[in-house]
Amino acid sequence: MWGGRFAAQPDDAMQAINASIDIDQRLWREDIEGSKAHAAMLAAKAIITPEDNAAIQAGLDQIAAEIEGGTFPFSRELEDIHLNIEARLTERIGEAGKRLHTARSRNDQVATDFKLWTMRATREASDGLRALQKVLVKRAEEHAEWVMPGFTHLQTAQPVTLGHHLLAYVSMAERDRVRLIGGALEAAWECPLGSAALAGTPYPIDRDMTAHALGFHGPSHNSLDAVASRDFALGALSSLSIAVTHLSRLAEEIVLWTSPQFGFANLSDAWSTGSSIMPQKRNPDAAELIRAKAARIGANFAALNGLVQKLPLAYAKDLQEDKALTFAAFDDFALSLTAMIGMIETLSFNRAALREAAARGYSTATDLADWLVRELKTPFREAHEITGKIVRRAEETGVAELALLPLSDFQAIEPRITEAARALLTVEKSVESRDCYGGTAPQRVREQAQRWMEMFE
Amino acid sequence: MWGGRFAAQPDDAMQAINASIDIDQRLWREDIEGSKAHAAMLAAKAIITPEDNAAIQAGLDQIAAEIEGGTFPFSRELEDIHLNIEARLTERIGEAGKRLHTARSRNDQVATDFKLWTMRATREASDGLRALQKVLVKRAEEHAEWVMPGFTHLQTAQPVTLGHHLLAYVSMAERDRVRLIGGALEAAWECPLGSAALAGTPYPIDRDMTAHALGFHGPSHNSLDAVASRDFALGALSSLSIAVTHLSRLAEEIVLWTSPQFGFANLSDAWSTGSSIMPQKRNPDAAELIRAKAARIGANFAALNGLVQKLPLAYAKDLQEDKALTFAAFDDFALSLTAMIGMIETLSFNRAALREAAARGYSTATDLADWLVRELKTPFREAHEITGKIVRRAEETGVAELALLPLSDFQAIEPRITEAARALLTVEKSVESRDCYGGTAPQRVREQAQRWMEMFE
Amino acid sequence: MWGGRFAAQPDDAMQAINASIDIDQRLWREDIEGSKAHAAMLAAKAIITPEDNAAIQAGLDQIAAEIEGGTFPFSRELEDIHLNIEARLTERIGEAGKRLHTARSRNDQVATDFKLWTMRATREASDGLRALQKVLVKRAEEHAEWVMPGFTHLQTAQPVTLGHHLLAYVSMAERDRVRLIGGALEAAWECPLGSAALAGTPYPIDRDMTAHALGFHGPSHNSLDAVASRDFALGALSSLSIAVTHLSRLAEEIVLWTSPQFGFANLSDAWSTGSSIMPQKRNPDAAELIRAKAARIGANFAALNGLVQKLPLAYAKDLQEDKALTFAAFDDFALSLTAMIGMIETLSFNRAALREAAARGYSTATDLADWLVRELKTPFREAHEITGKIVRRAEETGVAELALLPLSDFQAIEPRITEAARALLTVEKSVESRDCYGGTAPQRVREQAQRWMEMFE
Amino acid sequence: MWGGRFAAQPDDAMQAINASIDIDQRLWREDIEGSKAHAAMLAAKAIITPEDNAAIQAGLDQIAAEIEGGTFPFSRELEDIHLNIEARLTERIGEAGKRLHTARSRNDQVATDFKLWTMRATREASDGLRALQKVLVKRAEEHAEWVMPGFTHLQTAQPVTLGHHLLAYVSMAERDRVRLIGGALEAAWECPLGSAALAGTPYPIDRDMTAHALGFHGPSHNSLDAVASRDFALGALSSLSIAVTHLSRLAEEIVLWTSPQFGFANLSDAWSTGSSIMPQKRNPDAAELIRAKAARIGANFAALNGLVQKLPLAYAKDLQEDKALTFAAFDDFALSLTAMIGMIETLSFNRAALREAAARGYSTATDLADWLVRELKTPFREAHEITGKIVRRAEETGVAELALLPLSDFQAIEPRITEAARALLTVEKSVESRDCYGGTAPQRVREQAQRWMEMFE
């Protein structure tokens, strides 16, 4: 029974509540980096001696080596990565180790470490999006003039080019990168270190020095804000949420395209899973998992945002959950991105199936209406009505594409329609004609692919 | 019965599903603005005649006047604001009205209108945050040296100044503004107009011209992306979600501060509600509603993000919900901000209660530890232990503040502690001493208030 | 400017914050019902006179008639539906109206009204699900033996029957009904009325009497809980969230099935939208909107749950948002259900396309493996390997269905395979064979349809 | 660089995507239980031999012992717990092991195992809530007549008893239990086993036999539904979300009560954390973490619900995330409950502080109004106005409690007020008077405590 099972051992439960070492040991690199900058500054300001500083620097380097080498003795009793490292330092270098924590507190230390980690992870996520963009642009260029159906409501609307479709995601990823990098730049503006527990510190510290050493623009302007705020993490999580939503849309398309009903594309063996009994079957597990991860990353943002909403200033234990939520979101994003890059890189497309689907449903009807407006000066709305009648006739007579309907059927409804007009109604002519800036015409796709490649250099 | 009740009238249900006019009529200004720019461009490119353009411009101006004057005959049969305006235009100016929709589609039109609306609303939200900052800075300066408890875990940790506490929210709001404005700037980069249904258009349009006329940097690079993406709205909603989380934290503090148990502050009559039976009671309804709105805005982001995740390109009806969710979030944010500005402007603080609370719990213990480190060169961790013993002694002897403990009690534990050290342990000395950059010292608060006021000019 | 625009008019903002009449006027029926029960009890306990009670009963009936007739003068100054009705009552019947509020408070009144509304709405939602079930069962029976592909990962896995597929949603809806009704029954257990502001009341009221009059099992056991808790609404919203998730899955299938790539089904004109230019096109707007509503209803639950999490007992203004969130969710659910019933009722299926798709991908491979296990006693895992080899051979030789592969090819891999085994590999034989309870065999589908119809009686 | 780093090793990424063994090994007990029931049924139906069954039963028991003993060789190559166990079984018992998977599939196996796990975890969570209720009732009875302020808007409204306040949470927990148990009972209705991959199976299996052996009421009615649905998990997660919201409210109160500003209660050393420098400080970390966990559990429900919404039938890989989300939610709930039980059990209350706070703010004003209504037959609304005037007078004269205001001051406003009326206005008399059913009177608290204790037996 619950009460009985646990009541006697508050220690275990409190340790489970307090110990964050299983999660926050990922901050070890940032913690050591922050401590080294702090100690150097304390020495520069004569708050500690040069000898103490030298011992601290060397000690921390050795600890870094231990952690990288897997020999560091992590302890749950010491609760978190910060105490683990500090305790180990004192074990190694003695008295000097006890001076390291002068003029700082766990509150500003955690905020600094976690901010540094988030900034780095954000930049890596942004690099990952760049890698995806490169693969997409490459595949887009290869398929610049392949025709496929452009859908609205998953109904065939107008023909588009496959290259154009793939480039749509490059644009999304670019905005996602801007959002992520913008957040990292904003985070870099203010360094929390030196805010101490919440009120600042009476020591004559040089906050510019530590801020610059750690890659920040300067020190934070308000110590309460510095230890209590997590909007840098919220900003990162929300940007990841939006970015993974775009990955989820592309994943949804991969699931559709590779389903036998669509037959637009095939996943490579490496990026699909099989079945011993149906060896030809390739399941898009990776694409499906990306969709699921999208739901999870969004939920992690919601959880952290919801949790912070409740809190008066400054620090409260609720904030301990920030790291688990953030680390998991970045991990899920990295896995999603890796899988997407792999799938896109190795996806093979079926030109005939794409072309055939593009022509279905009289998808070039708009081209006819546009011709009526352009050449006959028919007002736009009337041109639509005339076209509607012709499409209905095509359907009745059972021809598969508008371009295949005899001219006489066109002229029965609008006598001024010419053979030249009818010739425009193939899917190839249709996509070629849409050559306004940003349009689906193959030449525009190549132009955009070129533009992206120049940006990537 | 359900099936029975509805089955016979699909028209009603389908109208309820399709008609968005109740929601999207808020886009009328942007719709007219977009149509005017589009018509001017069509004329410049000789796609329509100058006469048609003149008629369209005048007609749209008249419609704007009708809508502003409340005489425009909105119709649910015409589904949305775009068709309402276009139909009215044709009613007024005839044939020319039917030419307006040349070389565009409802898809790029909606995306453009909604993007323009969101950009404006974002800038207004940012201006609103600026207004809040001004009020906060003013109140902070007025209370630069008032001492209050700084809390961690809602337990007294160290004394801080009220001005410092209020300025913490100015920093948060500044980052919130950066996030919002950054999003609006990013949105302004690409104008969807000219992307047509999803594939671009065969007309020789000048997308730079319309983009610039509407305040965009240029045309969007990919027509599928332009009509299918809503990350500009997601970005705005997520930034609002984070900004309102900060408002919610401040609202939580107002609820606490004005509760009789805290007694730190009093709400004005104007920004509180009363009770006929307890006329002295002032309920912080406005603050409570802000907390509730924070939950709602976050949920609106989650809903829109979740909904987009499911969608293959390009347009799907699911996206129709984007506007209701976004409008509601901006409305809730505006109401929250107005209420917060009003409350902060008129909140009166109780100096004595704040001071007394600040001194509780031996809140200057850290100051003693810092003295030991600074003056006696005691290692930081040992200084904490010594201080802990003295605090325990103070508690046993029942003195209310550490500064009131006799020197002999200090010296019984650490003989080297001097009268000068003891004198540092008042809450006033404590906040004065924390004068590192970003610290809580009154001089630092005034310096920061000054810095903000210069920024506001 | 924001501050400037609003600062002078706190009244407007506070009215916007406080007035809930635009939302809560939907509670008028429950409010009158509750007041009538309360007045009758007060008279029965001699707290008011029989004359006062008679005047109140008559007055409230007249007010109900006014509201139904659209002549009731709603006022925003009177904030909410409760004060609107009470003020109108006093206007009509004088002094006696002022005695109605004896021994109750707005807190228990709101909780009771809102609980009654939610209970009713929940039962209606459950009735709506029943209506959907009836339509699904009817369509399932009509298509009991139509063969279609059963998908995993949207890849063809095994043939199933269309009737079986439709019945899957009947099972889901049944559990959704159980969840909804269970919540309504739980809510009916405790009547808040008589809890007063939060502490109960000193009047000798008979809470059993009002509870029973309003259809509750009895009075609530704790007055603080009664006015502060909203888990009845949270329970309803979470059950709606899950139910609409099932609708969303079915909506997703309708979008897929009616897309030209699948071609499994056609929406009726009444339940789809068209395009003037492509008259044959039928967009599944209603299905898409259901998906979007699913995201919204889930977000409404998250918002209300998040908002309540922050609140100490008892009442706080944050709770005012409960009604807007709950009403919107039930409205969205009703619209979704109506649309789904309409779509399913009028959906027409394409038997040939379904059958052809079912046979793709050697979907009867498992049937062969099962035969090997059953007839040759091949261990299950080995049977899978043998079948895999045969499927690979079928793919190499290019036959479309396993049933069309010559027997010699089977026997080249496993000589003991017989003609009888091969004959089992058509999609029709496959679905017939899966006749365990709950299996897809036509006879099982009819049996289940029968079972459901008996339950519906 | 991302692409570079990962592109070459799809195997690693795909393993990370596919392998669920790190998560789902928690299902080992249910998996073995399910397999034993399945094998026994296969033997009973003569699908496997008695010898094979005996070997399987013994082999599975040995595997259970290995897992419990920590010697089971888990392998990531074997992906999940199901394959790990089956492979080990074949390793141990040979051929017979390969027959176990006859007439089932991983899809129905996973659904069954996970459902069994969720049912058990739900019952345990419900038992945990019962344990909390017992502690709350015990503490409530101990403090049945202790007076404390009842808050609305965190402003003093009316005096209540501490016992009554604590019992409010017992009522909430009871409804939470009903919701959880109702879900588990509903889940127990249908056993998925025998649904096979999605279509059922051609073997003559006895699904009733396995269903009953595993504690289900019977087999599921539809095989597609059985493998594709996860509403049993969604129902459990939503019920946990609501239950933890109640824990979060209580946690919020503990944070408030133990803050120095309230001073209502003290946490025990065992259930708080300290500070070396301020030894008297007790931080409510456990309470704060419960608030944070509430946000997380709600987000887990949102993630799973959002993820399922996107899915056509039947199985898709997205569903793999169901277990991680569900396990984490139950773990977080268990930790929250343990901490809450521990805190409540050892919390000590400060009677004087509670009493003093209860009397503030003229909290007995309603009692005076009720007296006017009862004794003088003043209409309710007028009684409120008179009382308001008296409260204002009390405030002007500066008396702390209404009971201390001289009778002459009462009579100056309403001459008919008597000394007896004034004597009712102490907080003790106030709570005693509210003795309607469910009211805060000490006798009612004891009555309710008694009722609960009888229920617990």
C-alpha cells in the first residue's frame, strides 16, 4: 500500500525530488567553462589569489578530462552537477576549491550553465536545419521539372513541379533557422553570472569580464530577473515546436507519397523498416515517429510555459523541470532531423505516377480561365464560369485530361477558344506558364535552387 | 435527437462550417489595402486598364467608408470578408469589379491579409509592452530604496529593493518585445500576394511592386509555402504566450502582495472589485483574470500548432481556425496588458510591512558570510557553516533580526567578528552593499531606471 | 498609444474583465430552474413565506418566457446572468425578489447552474454519438463483405471488410459514450447548492430537497470543495477531447479515401464544397474542420486544467473562464458530430477501387503463413520466412496478387504447398477466414452489426 | 555538422527510432502473463501440443525469474520486450518457442500488455489517492474546530475550520478515484488479444479463455479498433491530469501556508529542504515539484491525444510514444502523491496564526447580514447594505474584529441589533453556525470525517 510503502522513507522520495544529477550532468561542460571564467575573474579582481586560481583552473581541467574519460565518480548524494564538480574539485585541490563559490550562488550558476547549453543546442539545431535544406535543394534541383499534383484539401488543384514542392520546405526551414538563431542571439545578450542568489553580490566583481569570456554581450541588468527567468528556454522550445511542425508536415507527405495508393515515392531500405513476411513492404517508421515527436516537443513547451506561469519571483523548485523538458525536446528534434535528412536524401520518386496524378481532375482548368482573361479580356469571374462548363463537358465525355478534349467541345461553349489555347492545357505547359517570381515553373525552381546554394556557401 | 435534428439540414451545418465572416471581417482593412495595391499593380502592368483601376480604387475607398460607418451589408451567404467586399465592389462599379481578382486567388489573398493583420497586432502588442515598461520604471524609481523580502521558494531569502523587483519585469518585457518585433520583422520579409492558388500565376505581374506597397521587403520565394504556411501566426502566438507568462507571474505577485497575509500593497478602487457586504475588501479580479488568460493564450498556440502539424501541402480547411485562435489571443493579451498597466499605475505599497517582512528569517545571513570571506579570508563554504551556527543562536535567543543579536553571541562562535560587521546586517545595509552591476542596491536601481528611460525616448 | 488609450478608462477594462453576461447567459435555463428549487425549499422550511414563494415561482416563469421570446432586457452593467435575472425578478415582483438570495451565494449558484448545464450538454453529446453509431452500423451492414485494404503505417497489410472498418469507430464511440455518461453520473452525485459563499450557511435549509429537485443524488459533502472545484467540467472536456480524437481519425480517413489518389469514396454534394472552375471537385471541408476542432477541444481542456492548477481554495476569478472554454468545446463537438453524421450517411464507396487496393502488396501473405502453421505444423517463425521467399518470387515474376502466382512457384520454395492452399489466397477467402470473435469476416461483421442494433433499441 | 555526422549511419538513427526496449521493458510482467495465457489457450484448442505448452510455461517462468533476478540479457538488436522474451524462450526451449506466436501478432500483444499495465497502474494510483485521503481525514479530525480564514481571491471571506478545508481535498480525491477506477473498469471490458495484426485470425482460438485468464470481461469486439485505439491510456492520462491538478492546488496552499507571510504551518524537516546558512529555513521543494509535475502530466496527455488525432487506422509507428508518455505520467504522479502524503502527515499548524488571520477583514460580516434576515426579516439584499455600513464604521473606528465593535455603533445604523446578535460575530460562533450539511461547523467536520473513515474500512 502506498502510504505504507513510502511513509517510512522520506529520504528516498526527497532524494528523488531533489537530485537532478541524472538530468543535469549534461551541463558539465558549461559548468566547468563557467567556473573557469568565474575563477579567472575573481583572481583578476584580487578576490582570490593567483595561486588559488591556478589550482582551480588545473583542477577543473582534470575534472573535465575525468568526465570525458568516463571516470568521474558521480554521486546522487551531491544532488546536482554543480555540487558534484565543486566537491570533486575540493577533494583534488583542497582549500582553494572552497573559494570558488565566492560571489556566486547556485542560482546564477544554474541559469548561466543552462543558458549556455541552450544557446549551443539552438545553434546546432539550426545547423541541422541547414543540412536538411542542402539535401532538399539538391533533390529539388534534380526534380526541377518533374510534374506532380498540387493539392488543396488533398484534392488535385493545379500541377506543380516536384522541385518546387521540395523547395517550399527550404523556405520554412529558413524561417525556422532565423527564429532559432534570433533566440540564441537574444539569449547571448545577458549573462546571469554575478546575480548570485537573487540580489547581486557585495564583492567588487567584474561582470563584463565573465560575460565576455563566456561569449555573452554583457551582464544581465537585473539579478532577480536573471535567476528567475527561463524565457530563453521557452523561446528555444517554441521555435523548436514550430520547426518540428514543418518536419511533421513533410513527414506526413512522405507517409502519403510512399503509400501504395499514392505510389509517388519509395523509401530506401536504410530509412524504412520491413517485414519478414512481406519483404517488399517498406514502412515509413521514421516519418511516423517525426509526427509523434512533433506532438511531444509542443507539449514540452506547453509544460514549461505552464509551469513558469504560476511562479512569483525569484527561484522556485518548479523550475528544476526546465532542463528535462528542454533536453528531451532538443534530443527529439535532433533525431527527427537526422531521420528526415536520411529519408529525403535517399527517397526515390516515380515520375510517371506523379505525372499521371498531376493530370487528373482537369487540373489545368485555371490555365484555360487565365487564357480567357488574358486573350479575350473576359472578366475573371465570368472566365471561371465558362471554364466550369467546359470541365463539366470533359467529365461527361470521359476524357482524362482537359488537353485531350476536342476543340469543338471547347468552342461549343466559347467559340473564340483556339487550338493554341487548347495546347496550353497540358500539365507541362501549365507549370511552365506559372513563371512569376516564386512560381512553380521549372526555370523558377532552378533559379531558387541557385539562390539557396549561393546562400549556403 | 441529434442525427434527426440535423440530418435534414446539411446546408445549415455546412454554412456553419464554411462561413468565416463572423471572424474574418476583422481583416477588412487589410483586405482593402491588399486589393488596392493589387489593382494598382495590375494597371501598371497593363493587365487591367487605368479606368478599371480608378473605379476599383474609388469603389474600395467607398466600401472602407461603409464598413467604418457601420453601413456595410455583411452577408453570411458570401462566406468571408473577401467575397463580401468583392461582391459589393462589383455591385457598385460593375464589370471592373470582376477584374480585380485577376492573377490572384483567395489563398494568397487570405495569407496576405492575415499576415498584415498579425504584423500590425504584433507591433501594437509590443507598443503595449512598452507602455507597461514605462509605468514599471516610474514606479520602480519611486520605490528605489524601499526594502522588501526577496523570495526563493516563497521563503524569505535576502532583502531586495522594491524598485529592483519591479525592474525585473521591465527586463522580461524587453525581451518579450524583442521576440515579438523580431517575429514581425521576419514576417515582413516575404509577401504572399501573387502566389495565387498555390502554383503562382501566368500573368506578367510585378510582385515587388505589391510587396513594397504593402510594407514587405519583397515577394515570397515559393508559392506553395506562401499559401500553406502559418508560422508567422505561430511565431506571434508563441511570443505572446511567453510574454503573457511574465504578466501572469506579476499578476500572481499582485494577488499575493494584496492578500491580507502579505499586506504589501493595496489595489486602487478602479482596478479591483468590491463587495457590498465587506466594503473594505478589494478583490484582485483583474490580476486573476490575467493568470487565466495566460493559460488560454498558451492553449491557442498549442491548438494552432497541433492543427498545422497534420497537414500536407498546400491549403486545407483546417487552417480556417487560424484566425479565430490568433484574434482571441491578441484580444486576451491586450486586455491583460491594459489591466496590468492600470493596476501597476495605481498600486500603493506599504513601506513598513515590506521592511518588516524583509528583516524576517535572518535574511541578512549571507551578508555575514560574505564579510567573513572578504575580511577574514574564510573559505566560502566554511563561512556558510559559521553563519549557520550564528543564525541558530539568534533563533534560540529569539531576536527578530540578525542585526539585533548582541556582538558577544557572534563572537562566541567566531571571535574575530567585529561591531562593524554586525552593523552591516541591517536590511538597509544589505541592499546597499549589493551594488554589482544588475544588483539590488538603490543606486543600481536608479541607474537602471535611468538607462530604461533613455531607451524609451 | 496603449497606456494612454486605456489608462483613463479603467471602467471599460474592468467591465470587460468582470462582465460575463455575453457568455453565461446560456445558463439562463439552469439558473431559473435552480432558483425555483431554492425558493420552494426556503418556503418549505419557512425561511420565506408561501406568498413570497408563489410570487417568485410566477416571476421566474415569466422571465423564462421573456428570455425564450427574446424580449428580456439583458444588461452588461448587471454583469452576469444571475444578477440579470434576480434584478428583473425584483423589478417585477418587488420585495419578495430580494428574499430569493437568502441562504445562498453567487458561488454555489454558479457552480450549480454550470454543473447542470454541463450534465445536460454531456448527455446530449452522448446522444449525438449514439446517432453517429447508428449511421455507422447501417453503413457497415450495407458493406459487410466489401473488401478493402487494412493498413498499418498506411501500407497495405491485410485485407479487411469495409463493414468491419466502419464498426471499429462504433466501438470507439461506445467507449466515448461510457466515458461521457460516467462523468455526468459522477457529476450528478453532489449538488453544490447550499454551500453558499464557501462555508455553508446558518439557515436551516434542506439540501436534500433542492438536490433531488434538480436531479442530483444528494448535497455535496464539503462546501469549500463545492464552490472551488471544476473537475466536473474538466472531466467532460477531457472526455470530449478523446471522443473528438476518434472523430478526427475518421475525418482523416475521409480526407484520404476521397482524395483522387485513393478514390475509395465520394462525398455527397451536400457535405462537401465545390469550385466554380472545377465543378467535379468535392472538397472535404467538413472533415478537415473536424480535425481542426479536435486540436481546439484538446486545447480547451489544457487551458482549463492549467488554469485551475494554480489556484488555492476557494473561488478565484480565474475560474470565470471555465464557461467560455466549456461552451466552445461542446459547440465545436456538436458541429463536428453533425458534420460526421452527415458525411457518413451520404458517403458512397467505390467497390472496385477498394477491392483492387486490397489485393495489392501481396496482402494475403499472412494467410499463406497461417496455412503452413496449421496444415504443415511449421513453427510460426519459420512459416514467415518461407512466405517471405514466396512473396519475393511473386514480386520478381510481376504477378499482382499472390493468388495469381502459379502453384509451381510456391512449390519451388515449399513443395508441400497445395492447390487448396493457393486457393485461400484471394482477398475474399482471406477476410472470410478471419472469423474469430471480433475478426473481419463478413459473418462476424453482420453479427456485430446485429449486436449493436439490439443495444440501440 | 549534422548531415555529415549522421548521414553515414542510418543504422544508428533507425535503431534509435525503432528500439523501444529501454522503455517497454517495464511491460515484461504483463508480456509473460499474456504469453502464458495465450499458450495455455493454444493448447486447450489443440493448436499446439500439451508438451509445447508445458515447455513454454516453464520457460516463461524461468525468464520471469531471470528478469526479476537481474540476469536477463536484454538486447537492443531485438528491439522490444516482446522479441527479447520470445527470442530468449526459443533459446531456452527450442522449437516450441517458435510456436508461441501462432495466432497472434505484435500488434495485439502490445495492446494487451500495455492495457494490462495501465489498468494496474491506475488501480495503484487510486490506492495511492486512498492513502492520501486517510492522512487528510486523520489531520482533519485533529483540527476539526481550528479556525482559519476561508479565502476567495486570496482575500479573507469567511472563517472556516481547518478540518473542513482539509476535507475538501478528500472529496476531490474521491472523485479522482472514481474517475481512475471507472477508466480501469472500462478498460477491463475488452481484451485485445486475438485481434492479431488488425484483422483477426483464422485459427480456432478461444478469445474468452484468454480474456478471462487475464482478468478481462471478454474479448474486444473489433480487431481493427483493438490494435489501433489507445483511449484506455488517454482516459488514464486525463484522469491523472485532473487528479494531479488537485494535488497542485494543495501544493500551492502548502507553499503559501508555510511562507513566513502566512505562517499558518510548518513543514517537517523530512519533507523540506534546508540551507546551510539559514538553518531555520525550510523550503517546500516537494510541494513546488508537485506543481511542476502537474504541468508535465497534463502535457503528456496533450501529446498523446494530439498524436493519435492524426492517425488513420490501424497501427502506425507514432503510437510507439504511448508508453514513454504514460509511464512518465504515472511515475510523476506516484512521486507527487508520495510527497504529498509525507508532507500532510507531518505538517504542523499554528493555531494562533490561523485564528488571528481568520478574524481579519471583518470576516463575520455575512453572519450579521444573516441575522438581520433571520431575526428582523430584512430582505437579503438590504441586509447586505446595512452590514456594509457597519463594516465601514468598524474600519473607521479601527477595531480589528466585528465582534469587538461597541453595540452602540451597530445600533447607530440599525437600532434593532441586539447584544445577542453582536455575540454571534466571533469567528468561533461563525463557524459553529454554519452547520448545514456540508458546512464548515466543527460538528459537521467530525461527521464527515466519520463518514469517510467508515468508507475506508
